[in-house]
Amino acid sequence: MERHIEGNGLIDEDSTSKVLLENSNNANIDSDNISSKLENINLNENSSSNDKHTEDSFNSNNNTKEKDTKEKQTLKNTSFDPNMYVIMMTIGYGNFSEILLVEHKETKKLFAMKMFTKMRVKQLHKEEDVLIEKHVMEKIPPHKNIIGYGGSFRDEAFLYVLYEYINGGELWKKCIYYGLPSIKLIKYYFVQILEAVQHMHSVGVIHRDIKVSTYLI
């Protein structure tokens, strides 16, 4: 695996179990079950000028490409060879991992690669946590609101896990930079969070860390 460009970390938390919130201008809510539970939510209600400004700020850096479940399935079924990726920069750090932005040599597509230091994991007695992350991501079928999983690989020093790259950033940081989003946008994101959680529950997975810093836009 080649290292192309070194950079400073931009994310200060692990990307484990991140839920993807789609751009409200592009995504569709197609879960009848959740829609019926939230029938009182009106996503077309009028917003004040301040709300509109906040909503535009939240959406300004979103990845406008439509998130396709079929593409996530392709990612999940692709064999993972770290030598096919060039490291562009470091985009974050976890307690015992480094998160790298990588580019596939042939397709030039960007991904997020989580690199665990095996010695550090062992020192912190976190072997079980790493295995749980891997097994959970393998178990969950692709979903438009759950970050895509591309497989894992290990060598003598590291364990690598490949994820879909989301460039919009954490919802928490959006709140810090732009203030709270409009009620309309909060409702919209809430529906997507429920869709993701419902999907996880359908395969026996429980998300135990639901908070704004675990959601990517």
C-alpha cells in the first residue's frame, strides 16, 4: 500500500457504527412503517429565513451524489486488497486506530480505511471490541443510511477495515459551526436515523451509542 500524501487528522473520533444522513435535497424517505409512525411530521412546512439559512449551511458541504444501496452491495462483495489503494492523507484518529483517506489505484474512487495497530489493541485489551465491529458490519445488509463496509485485511502489525468515504462531516460539527438546524431538517434527519436503527434491529444488531457525533452527512 503506497502512501501518497500525509495530512493532519480532521476527525477526532472513531467512525465505528456511523449512520449516514443523506442530503435532504436528494434523499427519499421510502419506509412506510416509519412514515406511519411519524405521520405528524410535515417535511414541506414553511421555514423562516433563518431556518433556511441554517439548512443551506448544513447541506452546503454534503456529498450530492445519490447513495445507492446497490453500490454498497458491490462494495461489500468486493475482495479487499490493501495493495490496491494509495494513502492520500490521515483524516482522523481513534483510541487505537488511524483513519486514512485512500484512493483505489484503478477506479480512483475514494474510501476511508481504518488501520488498527495490533500491539496497541492488545495493550488496551480491545481485541473483542475490534472483532465485534468487524462481525457487526459483516452482518448488516447494505442500507442507504448506514455507512458502507468494504471488508478487512490483516498483516503482522495492523488490521485494516475499509469503509465508504463520506465527505460531509459529522452532524455534531455541523451543529458547532452553524448552530442548531431548522426544525424541518431535524425532523428529516430523525426519520433517517430511525430507518437506519430499524434496519439494524431487523438483523439483531443494537446501536448502543446514538448521539450526534456518530452521524455523518
